[in-house]
Amino acid sequence: MVTSESTATAGPAESGAVKTAVAYRWFILALLAIGAVFAFVDRTNIASAVTVPEVKEHFRLDKIGQGMLNSAFFWSYALMQIPMGWIVDRYGVKWPYAICFALWCAATAATGLMHVVAGLIIMRFIVGLTEAIVTPASYRWIRLNMPETQAGTAVGIFAMGNKIGVAIAAPIAAWLIVAYDWRWMFLLSGFAGLVWLVPWVWGTKTDFTTKEQFLAKRRKTGQVTFKAIMASPVIWGAMIVNFCYGYFTFYCMTWMPAYLVEAQGLSLEQSGLYTFFSFAGIALVAIASGWLADRIIARGHNAILVRKIFIVAGFFGASTVLLGAFAHNLQWALIWNVFSLSCLGLTTANNLALCKVTLIPPPAIGLSVGVQQVAGTLSGGVAASLSGWLLHATGSYDAPMMVIVFFLMIGAAACVILLRPQWSPKVTEVSA
């Protein structure tokens, strides 16, 4: 990071080089955020498709079947988190990400060609396997390229890509289904993502420019062993926090369209609009709270304490989702629905910055993030399946929302108790 003094004394050429390097960092960060938009569009458009009567009838889907289809992505996504973290730690970000991106776009498009449930599940499984690269690769790049005083903002921008993807997926999917049909929705959304590969391949630098740099990085990565990662209370705390955070967000990704249509009586187009407002809210709050935390930290306050305060506040604010379940009119139900998910944005960037950047040693950022992502992703499978079972058993969305609040409180407690710097994964010295 360049200091103000060095910037002031630098010549025109040096100053230009610094500006170019800074512009490059934010350009790649923007690409990572846009990549996340495409990833979340492709992983959540199935939730809109299964609300279509034609799809339900053709594939004979009941609530349990919808839950199984919604959860297929998450099981394979969780399965590949640790392997993908290992891959990006050793082979870098650029080419593994590009290959996986092309594969999940192809699988998304192929979903529109399926005629049996097994085909849908297989395509969703492939999308999950290949999208598993997104988080370990993105956080590895952020950890190695962004300073702590910009980490919250950087993570907030990346997280905004996640939430914008979900926000626009519902209305876009609804529009494509109404204008064309559900098969064209998958084909168009899958092939559209391939455009992203052009600036990524053209603009992203490889992590290792020589064979010697590649081998040196592989040796350095070995300084943090998998055993040391799994022995760290910080990793276990982060897994709990991410599971609890993810349970709410993945519930909203998989069941919110159905909730708004079935429980609140909205049309598919209206449900897409309110889903957009909810996830746009969490995206905007995420980037604003990440920026605000960065400013507070830059003034000399303890980074870990500041981010913990935001995380806990977000969990408690998100628990207001239960007020929507017991609201007596549609207006208040929708207000609490949007407000609760927006409040969770206080947690988003600061949780990601704390668990995946600040408290994690650089040599094994990909593997550590991959381990954390297993828990976060499993929450998607659990949320989709458990919510489907509860709906089948009770016939009401009240019980699924009570479970959400239960996990939110566990997440807040785990943040306070387990996320401590002295419990981070230990780095061991190795000989050259």
C-alpha cells in the first residue's frame, strides 16, 4: 500500500503507475462482483421456475420434490468447496475460475433441455460443482490485493454482486417465463453469462508469472496445514456464523417466491419485484456498512470489535422476519419481509471481512474459505429441504420462519464467543 508521503514525492511516471495499479485492483474487484451476479442468477432461477404450474405438472413436483430440487445445487456446491479452495491456493484464480464459469453457464442452459426430474437434478448438481470456485477464488484475490482499511468496502462490493444476482434473478426469470417459457429462461440466462469471460480472460493477470513463483507459492501455502485449519476455533466459529447467516439468505433464495405467491397471494411478477427489493436492500446495506466499518477502523478503532458489533446488530435486525409471519395485513407482511433481509446486510460485508480476510493467514486463504463455505453452503441444502418438510407437515410458513430466528440467535452468540484473533489458524515455519 502506498503511503501519502511516498505518493507526494513520487514522480509523474511513478504516480501514474500507482494510479494504474489502483485502477486495476478495482477493475478486477468489479469483475468478481459481476461474476457473482451471474453465479447467483444461475443458482436461483430454479426457484422461479418451480412456481410455474406447467413445470409442477410436467415434473409432478410436490413441496418435498421442490425442496429436493432446490437443494440439489447446495449439496454439490458444499462438496466442492474445500477442493476448490485447494485448487486456487495452488493454481491461482484466473484460469480455474474461467473454466468453471464456462461449465456452469453451459449446465444452466442445458437445464432448459431437460424432460425428467433426474435431468434437472443432474444439471443443478453440475452448476453447484462448478460454482464452488466463486467464493474461495474471490476471497483469495481480495485477501492478497486489498488492504485492511479497504477490506470491508471490497467485500461489500463483492457481496453486493451476490445479492444483486438474487435480486434481479427473480424478476428477470419471471419476465422471461411470462414472455417466452421456462425453458427459454434457462437457455438465455445460461448463454448470457459467457459474455463475462471476455474481459476476465483479457484483463486478469495470472497469479504466477514464472515457474519459480508458482513453486514458491506452493511451498508457502504449505505453511498452514489442513489440520491447523480444522483445529482453529475461529474456523469453527466462522462455520457456525456462516451457516446461520446462510440459512436465512438461502431460505429467501429458494422459498421466497413461493411464499409471496402462495401465502401472500401475489402474482409471479409481483413476487419477483418484492424479491428484488429484499435483496437490493441487503446489497445496499452491505456495502454501506462495510464502508462505514472501514472508516471507523481507519480512525484507529479495533477492527475485530467493530466488525463484531455490525455482525451481531445484523443478526438481531434480521430476526424481525418473524414479525412478518404474524402480520395481520399484506402491507406489513411485505414491509417486514424486506426490512428483515435488508438488516442482515449489516452482517454481510463485516462477517465476510472478519471470517474470510482479517482472521485468516494469507498462505491458505483459499483452503480456509473453502472449509467455511462448506458450512455456509450446507445451510442452503438444509434450509431448502427442512423448510419444504415443515411446510408439508404444518401447511404454514410460520414454522420455517421460527427456525430462521433460532439460527440467527445462534449465529450472534458464535460471533461473540469464537471469533477471536488468538484462535486463528496457526502458521508453521518451513525450511526453504
